[in-house]
Amino acid sequence: MFLISFIISIAIIFVTLYNSFIQKKNQVENAFSTVDVILQKRSDLIPRLVTLAQMYMQFEQKILTEISRLRSRASSKDLSDNSIAESVQKTKFREF
């Protein structure tokens, strides 16, 4: 009777340890897959970020070119204050 209860207790301990090892292995695989998903999302966003930066650079270039043109017109001696204000109002800056 003692031998049978000892073998059953050893079997229960073995099954419990085996199940806990399998559970830990599954948790590790889940953690790695979560990291893979996060890295994949991040790499998918990089082309969008590059496109957005290019659009912003084009916008800034347009603004700076227009400001330089208006400044050069304003510094010329033949323009009055009213014509400068009118040219600034005519210029529309498009935002994206």
C-alpha cells in the first residue's frame, strides 16, 4: 500500500512539473511573438514616417521660398506699404 501511494505521488509530482514546464515554455513563446509583432508594426510605420518628413520638407521649402520672395519685394524701394500687405494677403500658404 505504501509503495502504491509513493508511486502515485511521484507520478502526480512528475505530471505537475511537466505541466508547469510546458506552461513556462508557452509563456516564453508568447512573449517572443509579442515582441515580433511590435517590431513588425514599428517597421511598417517607417515608410509612412519618411513620406511625412518629405511632405513637410516640401512644405517648408515652399514657405521659405515664398518668404524670401516677399522679403525681396518688400526691400525694394518702389513698393508702398499697401502693395506689400496686398501681396502677403494674396499669397496663400497651404498646410497639409
